[in-house]
Amino acid sequence: MSFASSDPYAHFVQSGWKSKTAVRACANVETLPALPGPDQLPPGMELKYDVVIVGSGPVGATFARELVQGGFNVAMFDIGEMQVFGSTLGLRTHWLICCVSDTGLKIGSHKKNTVEYQKNIDKFVNVIQGQLMSVSIPVNKMVVDTLSPASWQASTFFVRNGSNPEQDPFRNLSGQAVTRVVGGMATHWTCATPRFDKVERPLLIKNDSGANEIEWARLYTKAESYIKTGNTQFEQSIRHNLVLNKLAADYEGERKFAQIPLAATRRNPTFVEWSSANTVFDLQNRPNKDSPKQRFNLFPAVACERVVRNGTNSEIQSLEVHDLIGGGRFTIKADVYILTAGAVANAQILANSGFGQLGRPDPTKPPPTLLPYLGSFITEQTLIFCQTVMSEELIESVKSDLKITGKPGQPGYSVTYTPGAATNKHPDWWNDKVKDHMMQHQEDPLPIPFGDPEPQVTTIFETGHPWHTQIHRDAFSYGAVQQSIDSRLIVDWRFFGRTEPVEENKLWFSDKITDAYNLPQPTFDFRFPVGRTSKEATDMMTDMCVMSAKIGGFLPGSDPQYMEPGLVLHLGGTHRMGFDENEDKCCVNTDSRVFGFKNLFLGGCGNIPTAYASNPTLTAMAMAIKSCEHIKKNFTPSPFNPK
């Protein structure tokens, strides 16, 4: 007798059984109690809001800023937690948000804004690894044949430690992860905020290229002011200029190099304040002393499970939430509902609300009535990576203007230069820093000051080289530097390629398996398309290998390599934008409003329908600003009644 015939779960995936979550998703009825009367409401909660926002990252913060300042009464819910003086905050204790949070002195701020992490960026890797939660992990089928005969043995279908038995490992975005914390992924992101090139940008205005460019420029300018994008924060970094000038000289007349556009503010020569959701909008509850006429409440550790449609499928009538700390489930009422929980979570909430369809996509079945293209045409960037150790020639050039007398540590040792000399290769600020370091730290064989900021260089996206580049140093879950190598010598190379949207690349949600939050389990069906995507990835690898070799030799263990799919964390197209739902095969219009529903809006990278290589956060913020302009034009804030 075969094992399969004795295992009752051998053919479970093909069975007609559906999870309780899937059955409830199809019902579209309010199954949770309404909020209790006014005298019994959770602290800070109201019976009805003008606007409810799900998600507290930069895009959610953009919606909050625009709408709160526009007079709307806004509630923001986030599945992520904050810790205040050792207490975890949930729905019933949200008033403590005025205090210090675990993300810094400001709620949702960047966790890299500490002196310790900026002095040793490699220590920040552990923070990132602790924040990233994998989306879909295939079942590990390795048999533990040394298990005691008395122990319970897993079946072929057993879900081991939250893994996904429906995930094909050959069609997975294995590196794809989410961050569940107030402030979202912006609590540990790179802060790279480039504008999309024209060929990357979606159309906002049909059949008018000039007007489309003007509109994008307007929205980008506003978004940049919100997130504090700049391109001069590293202009007095020796390492930055060393790499920038070397590449600019070697590619003169062929390529353009510049600082990566970064959402950051330099506070002093050795400390940068990295931007976050809090930079866009201070997540303090309102009204408060600084904003006495504004209305805003943030509720952390609250999972938004689904939106409930009205009987005619023309608007959303409520939002069902789960207080993860208190345990209660409630129905929240509002005039406008905005999902900005991320490319995966937005689609997951919609699928759990009867949009699209649950279960493995089946082309033989008729398409779903609501959002038939939900989860189709998804994109994720190709990523290649390496690390180089700066060449001896580059390091020696750091002190090319200096006159060195004697030997370090010996009497008579001196380092001097002639300020303003026409023959100097470096500016005076550079030579002053190097001279002071060589005199004050004679024990250090490197002429680069200990506090010198890292390089932050990029090539300009162009037709002949259609990829985004980050030539820098940052903390990631890969690329750790050995303790025997001085980190001042290391340069990280990360090149990002665009992926063509194709309908067969999908994100779908199980009708049998649920995730840790009892929502339908996400599953990927994705492969990088052959053709332009694969050719550009190959050309991009060649480009990185040639370019990086101009700076130095490869760090052992960090030779040029393709990284696992999804590791970029720039997933797009899960609920893509367009002008016509059927013609463009999309889910939201150019105001980010869900087709057929007057009060449901989506925000984030999931809206982006194009093949893009650049970091998408600024573009997602720009689309959110446009969406807010539509909301403010078509909805009226409730009267402000101070309590």
C-alpha cells in the first residue's frame, strides 16, 4: 500500500473544503458587533469617522497629512505595534501614543537615527532582519528520519511552522517580506527617493504627454517636500566624492553620476536624520497642543480584516477590525476607506472581502465579478549585488595634496598642505579633514577619517542603461563584512532591473490555508519573463561587473551575484492603476479609487502598473497626493466640535 493511500491529507489541496475565513469572505455581511454606545467606546474611538486609513507607512502618512490638514476626522489603523515604557499598545490604550515609542523619539521614525548605528552600519542588519516577515514559505519536505518512533509524524500536507503547502518553490518570490510595525518598512528603509524616468511612470492624463509630464512634476515636487528629499547631504563625504569622481572621470562623456536622491536631513558632519512616515506626518493624536483644530487618532496593533460592501456593490459601508491586544473585534464606520497596508496586505484584505477570487487561479472558470484582475500582472525588480574593497590607488589619492614628514608616532611627524593652491586636486575641506585625522590618529594606516560619511552614488537611468543603481554602503540582510576588513574600504553595489508586467505572474490567496493573522494565505505564481526583462538583467550584470572593478577588487564572498527574487521588496502591480478596468486590466483609476466603488481607495506600490527599476516610494506618495485631491473635492469633512 502506498503512503499516499494511507494519508488522509494526500489530496487535500484538490478537495472542495474551504476555510472558515474563505466562507466568511464570500458572505459579505457584517459579522462583527458594532462599536458600543458613546459611553462605552474604547479610548479615542468614535462612532464614525470621515476617513479611515489602514497602514501607517509613508503612503498612509501622506493620505493622513493631506486629509487631516484638509479638515477631515481621520482614524489610522495599523497591524503593527509600538512599545511605550514596556507596554504594548492596542486599541484600548492608544492614548499613550503621545509618549516615546520603540521607533525612537518620534512615532514611526527611522530606527537608524541613532549614533550607534550610524557609527557602525553593519550592526543595523539585525534590526532589519528582526522586522522582516516572509510572505510565503514552501513546506520543507525534508524528512526527519531520526525522530523517535513514539513521536507524532507529520503528513505530506502538514503546515510546518507557518509554511505554505500551496506554494510552488520554483514560482515563488522567496525573498518577499513585510514589516508589521507602526511606520512600516520606512522604519528601516534606504531612503532612496528617485523620480521615475518617463518610461517608468504610469500615465495620469490620457493622450497628452506634455500635460502628463507637468502633472508628475507637480506631484513629485510636493512629495519630495513631504519626505525631505535632497541630493547634497553627502557632498562633503570623502568616500562619496572618491567614488563619484572616479566613476565620472572613467565614464566621461558616456554616463552621468550623481548622489542618490535621499530622504534625509544632515544634522552635523557625522549624523544624518533619515526620513520616515513620521517625517511626512507626525503620528501624534489630535487635537493636541500643537494642532488644536485637527482630528487624528492612531490605533496600533489592530488588524483590519475586511471591508464590507453595500448591497449594490457601489460603496463600502464598514471596516472590520481585530484588536490584537485586547482581543475584541469591531465594525468601524466612515465615509471614506483607504487601504495603504502594502502591495500584499491591500490585496489580501480585498480578497478577504469578496474582491477577486480565493483559491488557485483557474482559467477554465469565469472571472470574478469584482476586480477580476486583482493580483495579476505583478512585478518585482531583478537585483544584482556585489561588494568591492577600494583599490590602493584610490586610497593613496586621498592624501595626494598633503606633504608628509617623518613617520607616524615618531617625533617630527607632520602632515601639511597649502590651502587654496591651484595644483590641489581636492578642496580645502577635504584636505583639512584628512590632515586632522592623520595627525590625531597616527595609529590608523587609513587616511579616511573615522566619521567620514559613506558613499551614496547612483548612475542616471537612461535608455541605454535602463536600471537603477545604488553604489553606497548600507545595512541589509545580506552582504555582511568580515571583521578583518575595515568597513571604510567597502563599497556596496546594488543594481535594480525592471520587470515586464505579464498576466500570468500572480499573487493569489488560499481558500484553505490561513496565515498567522487568520487571513487567506498569500501565494506567488511568478517567474521573471523571458525577453526584455532577462536581457536587461544580463546587460545589467555586465555593467556592474565592469563598473565595480574600476573602484577595487571584489570582497571574498560578495562576488557579483543575482539575489533571490523578491528581496528588493519593491513588489508592484497587485492592484494596478489604469483608465479603464477591462481595457487596461486594472483595479483602480488614476485617482486610486477602486472601480465601481465611490469611497474605496488604494495606496502604495501595488497601484503601479508599469515596468520600473527605481525605488517606488516617492512615486506612490505622489499618486496618494493626487488621490487626496479627488477625495477633498468629492467629500465634505464633518463639523469640528471640540470636546
